[in-house]
Amino acid sequence: MKGKLYLIPTTLGESAIERVIPAYVLEVINQVTIYIVENVRTARRYLVKAGIKTPIDSLQFFVLDKHTNEAEFSTFLKDIENQPIGLMSEAGCPGIADPGAAIVELAHKKNIQVIPLVGPSSILLALMASGFNGQNFAFSGYIPVKKPERTKAILALEKRSLFEKQTQIVIETPYRNLQLLDDLIQTCNSKTRLCIACNISLDDEFIQTKTLADWKKKIPDLNKKPAIFLIQA
């Protein structure tokens, strides 16, 4: 396992480990003692929940978040020739809507073997369950918050979906979910379909596809809940 960067998936929330994490991932975490993570506290908590046998206080953690200086990236991988290193996202799969992509890019430049491990991706799970085009889709992440730019971005997504038959996928900060839904209802054609996938893989998972006209009739409770929005015009 020396000289390898393992991309280690985590749960999307407080779901049971065995529900979404394969047994092989649990084998790997028991052979890795250096981790690159977004938040040390939640990473330690996840590893304990996953059943890591190595004493948690003997593990080494490097923090990779929006405040991390790019100059530090190489130091995270300095010991990788002697032992494997694990890269973990705060939720789901590393490198997908996640700062870990920068470490993976650096690993390739250094000819380090990158090994992605199977785990839950809220984006792909939402697409699977939407009933929308799974052969042509685009993930645009967050769209602008301010109204003029936001309206323009929404219209552009709808237009692209219509003319290219392409599923458009976006996310929003959980406390602004309802604002985004309202903006979609007010901006898009009422016949445009929207899939809302909320709390994926958790006990209160909510996934429904409706036209925006139908969503307008009954607004779901999305406040402060992780959600994925998929548009198909």
C-alpha cells in the first residue's frame, strides 16, 4: 500500500455505515494512519464510527479547507512513499464538489497512484432517482445568490437543458434551499420538471420529481437539509 493515495468515502449524514460504505473501505482505513481531511473533529468521529482499530490519537491529520494555503499541499504528501495516505471528504466522495480535487491533481503530477474507493455520491444518487437524462448531464454547483445574476443563471440552465436535452444539477446552502426553490418556480417555465433529492441515504430521505407548477402547489420542508436540485426542461 506504500505510495498510494486512497480516496476514502464517508457517509452523507448519520446513516449506518453498513448501509453505504463497503467492507473493503473499512479494511483500508485500518491500514492508513495519515489522513487529509476538511475537519479533524468530524473525521475522527467518522473513523471511530466506522470501527477503526488503530488508536485514534495515533493518527495524523492534515486539514484541507478553504483557508488552506496551496503551498502546504506538497507537505501533506511528503511521507507517501513510506506509507499510504487517505483523503476524506466532509461528506460523500472526495474530489466531487470538494477541495480534495486539488490534492488528487497534485498526486497525479507526482506520479502517485490514486485509488478511488466506492461510496455514496449525493449527486449521482440524485440523478439515478430523478428519472432524468443520465447520459447527458452537468453539475454546476452553486449558482449566484444575488437576484439579477441568479435569474440569468437559472434561465441559462433551463435553456441548456431544453436545447441539449441535458439534465442540470445544482446545490444550495441548506438554509437557502427554499429561496432557490422559490426562484426556480418564479423564473422557469411551469412545465419544466424539477427533482428535489434531500437527505439522501438517511432515514428521512426525500426524493420527488414534479413540474414546477406542481411544486408550487405544495412546498416541501427543505430548510437546513442537504439537498440536490435537478432540472429537466
